[in-house]
Amino acid sequence: MTGHLLGWTLVVLGAGVAIGNLVRMALVSGWARFEAGAEAVMGGGMAVMAAPPTAVLYGTYGMWWAAVFAALCLGGVALSVRHAARRGARHLRHSAHLVIGSAAMVLMTLAMPGATSGPTLALAGSAGHGHGAMAGTAGVSAHGVTEAAATSGSALLWRAAFWALAAYFMVFVALAVRVRMRDSGGSPAPAAPKARHRRATRTPGMLSAPNARLAGHIGMGGSMATMLVMMTA
């Protein structure tokens, strides 16, 4: 029961991320629109991955999902190089999160079992639990983990990589909240010259691109970190 409850919670978070980024796509343009669209696809993928009725179906067609996320990753790399060439290397950090997120989605997809096959990545050692302990796939055991993979230490390396990614997403969420709070704290000063119109000061702009971006990052980072940890349990 607890596993299914957590799985459906991740479904709600993933669907919320997808919907929020679709809204953000209508508010922004250029690179920001590509970023919002990519995160919407990732949010939808996480929702399908975590839902108990569709988890095995997701793993069955995992290579197609992995190809989609790999394409998003390559697109992020290409646009990062373009931004760096035009504005300097310091702008790479703005798109690095999308590249890391897409790569994490590829790894999580490869760690999902299908209806007739086990996971491509060996995360589970000899016990064979793997990502079967994840909330959305509570009833699915991670078959197909070979003894060679367990004894060679590759399972431990993949677990360490997943833990590192989970830690990255949690740190990223904290930094995103901090940056947003700092920006919102400094916004009243430049807004002073526009205080002539009373109605203009009463529009807080809750449905704005920065707020939608922050909400998407919180939902994406939290759900990704949770799924990454559960896949290595």
C-alpha cells in the first residue's frame, strides 16, 4: 500500500511538472521554450514510469523512451555550445541542468524492467531487488541481473552514480529556491517608478515564467531524487 501510494504521489508530481512546463512554454521563447518543452517531456515520462499500471509497459518500450531523452540531452548540449560560443563559457551553467536531467532520465529508463526482459543496467547486486522496490513498480522484481555484474562491482558503481545524481537534484532544488527568493527580494526597488498605476501594483504575477520555472524545478528535482534513490534500494 505504501509503495503504491508513493508511486501515485510521483505520478502527480510528474504530471504537475509536465503541465507547469507546458504553461511556461506559452510564456517564454527561444532557449527557454526548448528547456520547458524538454522538462515537460521528462515530467510526463516520470509519471508513466512511476504509475503502477504503466511501469512495466514503460520498461517494455524503454529503448524508445531512452532515445527520446538522449535526443533531448544532445539538443541541450548543442544549444549549450551555441550559447557558450556567443556569450561565453559562463553561460554553460544555464543549460547544464537540462543535460544532466536528460541523462538521468536515460539511466533511469535503462534501469526499468520490461514485461519479458530485465533492466539493462545492473543496479541490484545478487539480491535482485533493483528498482523493483521503487514505489511505482512495487510488484515488479528486477530479473535479469547477472552474477558477473554483481561480482564485478558494476552494480555498486551504478548505485553510486544514482546516489550522486539524487544528491545533485536535491542541491539544485535548494539553490533554485534560494535564487528565486533573492531575485524576488530585490524586485521592489526597480518597481518603484511604476507605482503611479494602482492596479499595476496589485498584480503579483503568480502565473509568471520565473514562478512556473521554480515550481517545475522543485517538482522535477524532488521526484527525480526520490526515484533515483528508490531504484537503488
